[in-house]
Amino acid sequence: MTLDQLKYAIEVMRTKQFSKAAENCHISQPSLSVQVSNLEAELGYKLFVRSRQGVEITEAGRELLTQAQTVVDQANQLKEMAREMKGEVKGHLKLGVIPSISSSLLPLFLKRFVTRYPDVELTITEEPTQQLVHHIDTGTLDCAILSTPAKCPPNLVEKLLFYEPFVVFASKDHAILDRKHVSVTELSSKEVLLLDEAHCLRDQVLQLCKSRSSQDKQKLQIQSASLQTLIEIIRNWEGYTLLPSLATNLLTTHEVNRNIRHFEKPYPARKISLVYHQVRNKKHLANALANSIAEVLPDVVFAPSKKTGVRVLSPAPEYFSL
């Protein structure tokens, strides 16, 4: 019984496909099948039942491979500890990023990180919060940049990166632009444009609106996963949306000066963190990534030490349910 055999079998359990498991493990399907069969022969019982409907794991197989995951995690931890002790920053880092921050944050640090750490193979996935959390929990991802709740679940580690205030982006000649600063009591869910329900940013924006008009029916309802789409509509329509402050780099200088309004203190903001699994982690790579981000943060966000004057809006707990 080898660690590789256990890894292959665990991947078959996760994907329920020998072909997909082989692809993810970077070996041929026949080789993976042979290794799993050899493992089953050594154990003396079947881990999987193959049928026309696909691959099903046996009850005994599930029990064994659940324990095997712990063994594989601990072996990986030893490798990570050895790299950290030697000061090495190398390996494959699978990073997830929520869509509402990917286009504004990634360009700030990617070139610096890749140049500084040429021995790191970085793979980036963009998905909503719930999916990223699930992928971290199952080991498909090593870590993710997320808007985090007041307290993460116990099996997730949160490394706080910064606090990102929200701003109002309004169409030209909108009445809200007559104000120098906006109070949250002036927000109306009837007018504000929102991302679709898969994104926790929508939930955070509605937290600000609910005190005034949470029961209002919106003039325009858009199921969009893109902040850029909302920006384009505001440019050519009426109403407003709330943008995380880093997203203002998607606007022209003229729009930043004319169509953006900041909130009164305490500034409503979201907490942006790097999240990884408590056991199944690559801490030295995560720290290198976090340091690269900290070095390039613009003045529109607040460092972890400067929380004063910020009102943090947490995503609903269901986005982090495991």
C-alpha cells in the first residue's frame, strides 16, 4: 500500500470517474486503474463498484478512504514543513478567487508574485464563495481569496488581508450625487442594482438597504455575475450600485471624480481574507501570496491594523456552510 495508491483511490471517490481522477492526478487512466486494483487486491475487498451508471464507492471503501485522507494530509504536511524549514517557496498552489474581486485585485499582485517565486506553479479559479469553500474543504483548492464572516468555520484558517470599503456608483445627474457623503439610511433596494444570488456581495449590499426599504420591488432586476455589467448599465441608464472600492479601477478618472460618492463614517466595508484548510494547507505558499498582496495595496483599502472607522459587513453563514 503506497501513498500514491491512496491518493488515486481518494480522487476516484471524489470524482466518481476513473478518467477524471487520472486527469487530475496527471497519469494515464490504465495506470491509475492498475494501481487502484492493486490496492484492492492487497486489502482483500473492493473499494469501488463499476457499472454502466458510473463508479460507486462501497461502504467499506468509504470508511477506509475517509481515514486514508487523513494519512495523505499528514504526509503532505510533513512535506510542507520540510520546505518551510529550508525556506523554499515552491510547489503547485491552486488558488480560488471570488468574481467580485478577481478583476481588480489579481492585476495588482500577480506579476510581482510570479516574478519573485518562479518555482511556484499557480493555478487560479474564479467561482462564487460557496463553491470555493467546498473546493477547499475537499482539497480541490489549496486556498481562496474571499469576503469572510465574523468567524470562519473551525476547519478553515483565515488570514486577513485588508478591509475594503464600499462606495456608491451612480448614473449621471442622479440625486444621490448632490450629496458630499452618503448615509446608509438613504439607500433604497428599489434603485440599487445587484449581482445574482450566488454572490455574497449581493447579501452584503442588501444588509445596508434593509433598514430603509427591503420590501421595495426593484425597478430593474438583473441576474448578473459581473460588476462590469452593472457598471455598464449605470453608465447608460439611471440608478446606482455599490462597488467595492478596488473595483473603482474599472472606471474612468472622470467617473471616479463625478459618479462616485463615499459613505459617512463608519464606512461600510467587507473583510477580504486568504482562506485555507486547517490541516490540508500549504502555509508557506499562502504566506508568500499574502505578503505579495500586502505590498501592493492601494490607499482605497484599509490594512488589518486600521479597522477604526470601518463597519464590517459579513456574508451570511450559509456561504460558508460545510
